[in-house]
Amino acid sequence: MTEPTNQAFEFGSFRLDSGERLLWRGDDVVPLTPKAFEMLLVLLDSAGHVLTKEQLMTRVWPDSFVEEANLSHNIYKLREALGDGQDGAKYIETVPRRGYRFVAKVTEVHGEGTELLVEEHSRAHIVVEEYDAPETEIDRSEAPAIQTPSLSLALRRFFATSPAATIATGVVLLALTTAGIYFWKTSKSRTIQSSASLHSIAVLPFKALVLETKDPALELGMTDALITKLSNIKDIVVRPTSAVLKYSDAADPLAAAREQGVDALLDGKVQKSADRVKVTVQLIRVSDGSLLWGGEFDENLTNLFSVQDSISAQVVRALTLRLTSDEQKRLTDHYTTNIEAYQLYVQGRYFMEKRSLDELRRSLDYYQQAINIDANYAPAYAGIAYSYYLLVALKGLTPEEAYPAGKKAALRSLELDPGLAEGYAALARIKDGYDHDVAGAGEDFHRALEINPNDASTRRSYSSFLLKLGRIDEALREAQKAQEIDPLLLIANANLAEVFYHARQWDQTLKYMRRVRDLDANFRKGYVSTFLYLGYMRKGMYEEAIRENAKRLAEGAGPQTESELVLALTEAHRTSGESGIWRKQIELAQKHQPKNPDLPMFMAEAFSNLGDKDETLHWLNRAADENHPATFVLRFDPDFDPVRSDPRFAELLQRVALHN
């Protein structure tokens, strides 16, 4: 038997040993899957020359039928292992519409090798191993005849030389073929079944292919565009853009996806160079890290929309989702064909998601620039409407300054696209908060969620809207859905806790407010402490209530420390029980937080619990004078039952804008 020459290749800081099937970086072994190693070996053997995708697939998977996505995935993992593109290193070049070329300088070193028989056996083993690995689903209607892995050289020689085996050859080959077909079919059904069990996905922020070319707006634009497209599909829950932004520098995508509690993740990289854009992307099952689909794109920048369409369509296919005709249309909707207008819109989205006053004003400017280029760009108008709404929420503008312009923009967005969920959501918020149009706001909220049921922010706003109307059961359902869509969204958890409080479910109130604090101890401290305090009081957990009240009061300008406040409230409870706590907190609140905008409602609730009608109505009237938003609870909250029979309460209700 001839013994082939063993090969070793050196390039950069790497050395590949084909006999040992190892890749070394200095003294360290670089872990590679069998197929990634085979692919690297093929690329090195043809270094400097273009290998078409067909050539690579034939040489790496010589006896198996696999999709092109597996080639893209292995190239992606190979580049990742080599650090391709990092610190100026360049190894594998994509040749648009052709294939790949290994471009680094390669030195070949020859040595003694192992027997051909061993090489053949190794190859057969790797093919079988690849059958066990999860592959991208293949459309059976387009699949060619089933091919089984090659027989090893030793097995072929046995059949060629053994007389007894000649008779059995047909039987054995038939059995092997039958087994191969069965294995292929059962493997396929497992892929379909497991894909069908994937009900949620996170599109992680796209990263730069090369760190030096980082483009935050482009990266967020790709992320947001795909989230927007996929969010229109009712059968899959998509984490919103606001939920994934914090993972822009995440080193471990799977860990980020597990934290988000999703079944699948879409992870990608993007780079713009002159008039071209390169994108690599992979869809991964979170439970085991297996690839569901992977792709690589190298296109003119003007084809960016087509790339986004293709990625969205492949994700839908890989997850075996069934779309309605409306969902199919929205998956490929292009609101503009002008790439410059799109890039300005992306900048607007980027700054809007920052949620600061200065950046919200910048977002308005970018949206307007996009509209100046394309006056029919519907999402840009919706973006203007939502930015105005946020400017009011953050007290950057008064409702009178912002809402008329916001409403005009929202109406224009819906004039251009009557099916734009963002337009209905923005309009609903303005009708609720400015026009006091309950019927109109309710219709627009309902329409927005009918189009895009996966918008956690809109569901949270709708929940607050329903709560103000006293429709507590409905408000609770919407709050729970919002929290399920985005489990780590602080305001969704806080809103759910608040609705639970008004539903008199104290344990759940405490659970979700404590979760808010665990997620971010600095989030709206006074608001969180207030509901924790009230929840503990309702449950008779006075020690915990005293600590929370002291924490809340200590944020004021008074001279007493938190520990001193705890001592004062504890002594009041020791001497006078629960009523002592209420009286002491009234004294401390007036002393420490006289300018707190929430003081009137807090004082009214305290006096109501003490049965003091005059003081309760005094503070409720003050809350009404100051247009405090929490006055909506006067319609249904049992805390105010002691004063409901008083004629002055009926007069008070007439003064309060209750959105009815």
C-alpha cells in the first residue's frame, strides 16, 4: 500500500497538521468541528485560488446532500476561530456571487502520513457524524434522490475479493440504502418537530464584521428592521428592540438569549464598505446551540432591503411558521426605495431608542430629513409622533407643545399606510393623554395590537389606559402579556405590579416590584418603594413596610437618616399599632417631601385608612387641582370607600378629568 505524504500548513500564527487533524495557534490547540477542519484544509490546499461554493460543498460533503446554509455556517465559525478581521488579520475572502479564497500567505510543510485506509475510514466516520448533527431543514419537494455515505475502502475491497460476499452484496446494499433513507426521514422529522416548538426569538444587535468599521446606526438599523418585520407574525414572540439593545457588546450570544428566555436567537454581523454591504447571520436554537439556518450576503448597498427580506423569509422557513397573506405582505413591505432616506430613518430610530431629551430631539431632526427626501415615508412620520410622545413623558415638552404636532404626524403615517401599527399606537397615546378621547384611543390601541400583537410597549400603554377606566381584569391581562413579551422590561414589570395592587393581589404586587428592584435598583426608586410599602401594609408585614417607607422618605431633603426614620416608625407602631404607622408617615411625608408631586394622593390614601373624611377630601381636591394622573382610582379603588357616601365626593368626581 502506498503511503501518502502527510501535510502541514503554516499561516500567520497558525499551523495545521492534517495527519493529527489539529490546528495550532502557537502552543495552543484551536478547537474546530470536523467539517470546519475539512473546509480549512480544502481552502489551504487551494490557497490564492477561488473555490466556488459548489466545489467546496462537493469536497467537504462528497457523499451527502446538504444545504448551502451549512457551508455559510462553517465559514462563519472558521472565521470566528481564526479571528478573521481582528487586529488587521485577513484569511478568508468572500468573492461575490462565486465563492471563497484563502488570501493569507501559506507555507506548506511535508511529512510522513498514515495509511490511506485510515484516511478513508476517518472520512466515512465524519460523514456519519454530520448526519447526527442538526442540519438546516430541506424542502423535500426539491430534494434529490437520497445518497448514503460512501463505503470505506476496506469494505469495498471485502466485497470485491470475497466470493461469499458476492451473493450478499445486493442484500447488504439494499439494507444500507433502506436504513439510510429511514435515518434521513426520521432525522428530518425531528428537525421539523423541534423547529415547530420554537415560540420566541431574540434578534441580537448586529455587530461589526471588522471592529474598526463599527457603524452603530447601521447595526441597529439591521436589528430593528428584522425585529419589526418578524414582530408582525402572530405565531412567534419577538423580543423588542428596547429589550436587546444592552447586548450590543455581548461576548456570549447564547447567554444573552437565555437571559431573555427565548427559544431561538438570530445573531449577525454587518459591514458597509463604499457602496457595498456585507452581512453574515445565523439562526440558533438556544436549548442546545445548534444551527437552524445560516447565511452570508455581499451585495450593493442599494440591495440592503432585499437582504433584510431574504433573512426574514429564511427565519420564517427555518421556524416552520405559517403566515397569513397579510403577514406575508408585511414581511416584504418596503416603505421607501431611497437608501439615503432609509439611512436617515435608521439614525432617527437609533437616537429615539436612547430615550434622553437631547437624543429625542436629534431623532426628530433625522426623521424630518428622511421625510424631506421621501415625503411618503410612513414609518418616519410614526417615528416623529412617538418621539413627541416620549418628549412629553420625559417632561421635555408640554402636551400643548408636542401633542398637536405628534397627532398630525401619526395621522399622516396612517394616511400613507392604513396598516401601520406604530401609527395607531402613537395616535392612541395622544388621544388618551391629550384629547381625552376614550373611544378613539381604545379603537386605535386595539387596531395597533391586532396588526402587531408582539409590541410590549403598546400593550403596557393599553393596560394603563384600561386601568384608568377601572377595567381591572382587562388591564391585568394586557399587563401580563406585555411582561411575557419582554420579561426584563422594567416598566412592564412595574406596571404589572401596579395593576396587581389595584386588583388586590398583594403577593403578586410584591413579587413584581421586587423583581424590578432586582433588575435595576435605581429605577424610579420612590415609585417602587411606594408600592412595596403599600403591599407590605396590606399584608400586615409591618416591619418590611416600615423599612420601605423609610427608604422612600429618606430620598427627601430632611435631616433624618433612613435608620432614624425606621426607629421613628417602629416606635409609632409599637405604641399605636397600624394607625400609628399611618399617622407617623403623614407627619414624616409632610416634613421630608413637601414638594413631592405624589404627596397629595399618598396623603389622601393615608387619611382614608384612618377614616378621616375631611382630610381625605382635602388632599383629593389638591390632587385634582394639580391634575395628578392617579386620581383615576377614585372611580373604583376600595381605599376611598369611607368617603364615597359624602356629597363632596360626588362634586370631586365632576372636577376630575376621568377620561369618560
